[in-house]
Amino acid sequence: MEKFFNEEVASQIKDILTQMKNEITIKLFIDGACDTCLETKQLLEETAELNAKIKLVVHEVKKDVEEAKKYDITLTPSFVFLDDKGTYKGVKFSGFPGGHEINSFLSAVIEMSGNLPEFPQELLDRIAKIDKPVDIKVFVTLSCPHCPPAVETAHRLAMLNPNIKGVMIEAQTFNEMSNKYKVSGVPKIVINDKHELLGNQPIEEFLNKIELL
């Protein structure tokens, strides 16, 4: 298969990845029959080759059933991020992270390595007070320029509070799930299957909905 990253793009991504602080592990879960498993595996492999701090582990869901269960893997391809201590912080992608979503993917790599953006203390206090399980689904399409910031916000909330999980779901690959959640525009954000946001919303709007739970 032809490489996704030509020399110029690979060089740009390598430069971006110099922002990484600590090592991370990406666990990819694939199934031989899934549409974008090979493409996702290749993109993650090419990225891991660009920085020694990225470790990629590939699991077959039908063989590694317990491992898949550990991270609540129900869709393939899906991949999760672990920090340098091997801790899962609820950051997950379901679907191929290409197109505009390469941006949210690279942000997750850098931020999981310990290079999170700074937030005002007032926001950090609100995030810290969340004491119940929160599941944030962000439905995207790869051609949507407004989707990556919504994914990044969900993932940052997950990294900042162990009660929160955030997942990017590629709407066209997982059409059945998109229909279930009535996705007609993206990004569509679904919180605990109860509250919804449409469009790229500021982190405060995410918190306003979470605080209603």
C-alpha cells in the first residue's frame, strides 16, 4: 500500500511531534472484516515511525476479547491512548483519523504525552467537581473542518477528569450508530445519551450540559 505521508508531510508531522514530553502507547483494535482497519493501522504505524515516544500495539478483537472489553471496544477500527504509566484516560477514536481528523489525532498524541494546553483555574475547578460517569460521543466526518476542535475538547475533558470518557466516532463508517443518534450534521456531540450539542462548541458549553446530568 502506498504511504499516506509523503516526505514533506512526514517531515511536518515529525516536527509537530517534537512537542511530545513523555512516552505514550496507542492500542489499536481491528477486525479482519472492517472497512478502514488496514488504513488506520497503516496511518498509526507511519506516525509511530516518526517519534520513538509512540508505542503502537495492535489487537485483533476476536482474539483479544478481554483486552477489547477492558476498553469497551464495540466498533472497529478503534484505538485508545495510554499515558507513560500505562493509564487509560478515556481517550478513544473509532474510525479512520484521516482528513481533518489528523489534527485531533496529533493533538491527542501530544497532549497524552503530558503537553496539555493551559486552562483558567475557574474551568479546572468546574472540571474537577464532576463526580459521576460522563460519556462524550463526538460524531464527525473527515471532510468537516469544524469537527477536530470538538473532538479535542472531549478528549481534554477526559484527560483532566477520570470520570469522563471522550470518543471520536466517524459517522459515515459507523452509519448504523449515526442513524441511532440521528446525526444529520457534524460535529454532533452526545453526552450520556441524554444531552446534545451541534457544531464546534466552547468547553464551557460542554460543562454546562455535563453539570445538568
